[in-house]
Amino acid sequence: MSVEIQLGLPGPLPFSEIFGNENPLEIELGFGKALFLIRSALSRPDTNFLGVEVSRQWFREGKRRVEKADSPPNLQVLHAEAVDFLTRFVGEGSIAVLHVYYPDPWPKAKHHKRRFVSGPLLDQAERVLKPGGELRIATDHEGYSQWMAEHINAHPKLEAIDWPIQDEPLTHFEAKYRIQGRDVFRFRLRLGAS
């Protein structure tokens, strides 16, 4: 099922009304094929999941897959630009976990300004995460991981914590990269009080 929002309306969305409960909310920014979202929602019915996708093509594909999975009641998806969505529609201290997996690395220097994991996203993450909430990021691009580390270091409230590789639900890309034996660079950051 898709969340339909009125972008002209101000203020945070009432997630407890949207999902019909007060369960913790996790948001995946850029859900692509929605594999991670679907597996997570099915395996953790006590947590609400929201997927935000800017690409119309991937939004339609992800929504189709969610509907094919019988639309778990704890999973919603919507089409929006992620940082704008967080800024305008997510209340302060309301999110348990933000997931950002395999964003486009924009490897050419002239395109670095388009990289998603940078100051504006990290500023919003600090604002919307609950105390102790987490931002989880993964990329297969070493140069982008170094870029991310530099920007993360400028946000001392986001404290790096250990993220052991487990059999958690995988994204489409991570499943593919594990089979290929590619390096994956992961950041698990907890919102502290610094």
C-alpha cells in the first residue's frame, strides 16, 4: 500500500495513525526493489517500516513487489525526495532507524555535489532520530565510503558502533555483492548526546 501525502500541507505526518499503532518506525531512503523492506516487515511485525524512493521507476517496481508480498500491514512506501521528505514531514526525535543502502556513488568529481550521504542528510538524521536511534549506511564504492566518513566525522552526535555481518534481511545489491565477493563498506551510527 502506498502512503499518499499532500506535499503542500505543513507539519509531520501522523505515523501512529498511518500504521494504526505506536510501534517503532524505521525508514529506508531509496528502497529500489524493496527487498530489504519486505523481508524486514515480514520478519519483524512489531516494527513499522516506511520506504521513500525518488525514482518513479523504482517506486513503481518496489510498490508492485510490496503488493505482491500481500502488503504487510507494517509496511508503507511513498514517492518523494528523501531529504525534503525528512525535513518537511518527519518530526524531531521520531525515527528508530534510518537505512541508506547503496546510493549512487556519483564517482566523477564534478558530480560529487549530487552525492546523497552528505551534510544535509546527516543534519536531518540527527534531527529525526530518537535518542539512541541509528543511521545505517552501506556502499560498495571505496571512494564514496571515504567521502561518507569525512562527512560523518563532521557530525559528532552520530557515534560509530560495531555492525557485525549477520543474516539480516539483505538489499538486492548486498545479496548480489556477497555472491560476487565484493567489498562492502558499512556505517552503523548511533545518535548520542554530544
